[in-house]
Amino acid sequence: MFRIASTACFVVSLSNYLFSQPCDLLPILEDGLYHSTVASSLLPPLDLIERESKRRSAIVDDNQLKALYLCLQSEALAELGRKEDALAASRTAMSLHPTSDRSTVTQARCLARMRQVTEAIGLCNAALSNNPDYVPALALRATLRSQGLGQHDLALEDANHAIEINSRDARSYFIRSLILHRLRRASDALKDIETHLHLSATGMIGNEHVVHTQKGIILADQHRYDEARRAFELGLSADKKFYHAAKGLWGCYNEMKRHTDALLAAQRMRDIDSNNLETVKASAISYFNTHRYDEAKVYFCKWSSLRLNDSLPVSMIAACEFATGQYANAVEHYDEALKISPDAYRIRLAKAIALSNCKDEDFRDPKLAMREVAIVLSRQDANRIDTEAFMLANVIQYSCGQRTAAIASINEKLNNDLNLSDDEITALRSLANSFARNEKTEFTIPSVVADSSNFGWK
């Protein structure tokens, strides 16, 4: 107990010491929280920075120094989520020292947080007209141009200029990484993230979780899922409640087919934000992939209630019902899904499987299944049906006793489709040969769930 109490006292004493020494505060005052050269691990807590900055701004006489303290207070308030208070402090700083680049950019940053992008860029322009090499203004304008206006090329020019001026500024590398990622230059974006992490025991105050998560997103875009997984884990280690890191972790496990781990990641998403639609989707998919169909159905129903005109969750409710032997309910839900999306050929094929491959002899209806297959095959050119779905359609034909028609359909595609790859040609020929030998062909109901990238996790 004494050791714990002593450690706590030491931490408080260290914080007080840092703030009691004006020379130690200068790097923070001049550069701000975002471009400071003071290691973030040595900085006092944000609430202490806010209180001390406010107190000192009230007791100093020099307006320039008073404005610096108010800028620091504004930045701390912004990080604490008190946007209006942060804006008020920045405006007071501006009134005290109107020509200060620091005050101008601090107010611009407050406006940016309040989504007043045009006004924020105007203030950045004002600061840069006074000092074209002012890195905080360049870095903030780069962010606003890219994220706010989609002007990625102009934003990249700003970020490059900022790094040319100060190659040790960690935040500028992070900002340039975001821009490069949006320009689909993933390798360059990753290099900048690594440079940022190398430099940044400084800068990016308290935002390590954001940096690691962004690194994970870039790696995932390169299909380097195991490395991305580790980055997302680091993001969650820095902030256990950071939703985007948990979502990215789930996406990696899902892509890697590690469905049990994906289910655990979905639980972490629920712990952070149980009502988020992406959480509901991840939970539904992971329960389905681990064959826990009753729980999956609960989440697919919730998904459907949140997205009334989305055929995907409705079709997956049907898939859960088929898997648990509720064949009549499954067909009803497939029909409901097809009313929403009549051209969704995978849903139509899933319905055909339910009709032709169910274990209930009384419910099985190969003729009705063939009608659904015929609709799919008749529309294959218009709908650009992929080869996998085409093969599945013909497997259903074959299982319904239409062996000759299935072989003829495959041969017609082999003769007429000039866009088939070598692997697709081999697979189609193999399937036709197995039909010709009258071999039994096993198949299961397909998951019509789209791949994870369609859920926007990357």
C-alpha cells in the first residue's frame, strides 16, 4: 500500500514539477500539444494542462504569453471533448494577439472540429500568408483539404511542404499517410505511418490508438491480415474502447476464416457499442459462421429491422432457418428477400437449394427449384453471374435429375464465354465430366453474405 501511495505521489509531483518550471513548458506553449517535441509520456494529464493553462493565463501580464496559455488551454479542452469551451478560449487568444499564427491555427482547429471546414481553411490561409513555412498551419490545411474537401493532391503538397520544413514532425507524417492512403498509395502510406511511430514518443498526444488502427487499415487493404490484426490489437491496447480498432480486428479474423476469434472480436465490438449496425452485422455473420444459427438469426433479424430495404439480412434469416430444418419459413424469407431484390441471383439459388435439397421429403420440390434455376440462367448475361454461381445453378439442375441439361449448359458456356480464366475453364470441364460419369455431387446452401469489405470495415 505504501509503495502504491508513494508512486501516486511521485506521479503528481512530477506533473507539478513540469508545470512549475517555465523552461519545461516552453516547447508545449510554442508548438502546442500536436507538434510538441516533449514526449507524450512525460506530459501531465489533459485536465491538469487545462486547469494550469487557465490559471496562468489569468495571472500573467504579457498578452502574447497570455495568448499562448489560452491556446494550450483550448487544445486541452478540445481533446477533452469540450468543443465550445475550446473555441471560446481560442477566440480570447486571438483577441489578445491577433497576429499570432499559433492563435490563428488554434481557432482554425476548433472550427474544424465543429465541421466548419471553409472557415478553418480561411484561418490557415491567413496564418500562411503571414508565415508560409508555419508547419501547424500546413498540416491542418492538408488535413482539411483532404478530409473536408477531397482535394487530395493539394493536401499532399501541403503535407510535403510541412515535412520539408521539419522532417522530425511526427504529426505531418501521419497526416501525409492518411492522404496517401486516400490516393491508393498504400506502400507509401505505410512508410509514413512507420516513420510517425519511430518519431512519435512525441506528437499525436494520446492518439496512439488512432495511429495503430490506421496502420491496420492500410495493411488490411494490402491483404496482410495477420499484420493488420496485430496493429488493431495495439490500437485496442492503447484504448480498449476504440470501436474502429475492434471493428478492424473482427474484419481481419473474418477474412482469415478464424471464425471463433472473429466471434470474440464481435463481442468486443458489442462491449463498446452494442447498437451500432456494424456490430450487429459482425455478430450475425460470426454466429452464422460458427454454426450457432439461433443466435445468428437474432442478429440478422435486428439487422433487418435497422435496414428495412436490405435483402441480405432477410436472406440470411432464411439460411439460418434452413440450417435448423425450418424449411417452409426459409422459403418464405427467401421470397421476401427476392421481393426486395428480384435480380439477386444468389438468393434465388439459395431458395432453389432449400427446395431441392431439404431433408423433408414432403416439402422437397425439385420442379419449383428448377424454375428458380431457369430464371437465373436465363438472366446470366444481363446480371453478369459469376462462374461459381453458374456452377451452383447447374449442380442444382443435376441434383434435380436434369443431367443432360446441366452438361449442355456448361458446354455452351465453355464454347461462348471468351472471358473465362484458365482456372474457370478447368473447373467447368471437371464439373461437366463428373456429371457425365453420373457422380454424386455434394453441396450445401451458400452463404449469400457479401465479403467483409462491403461492410466498410477497412
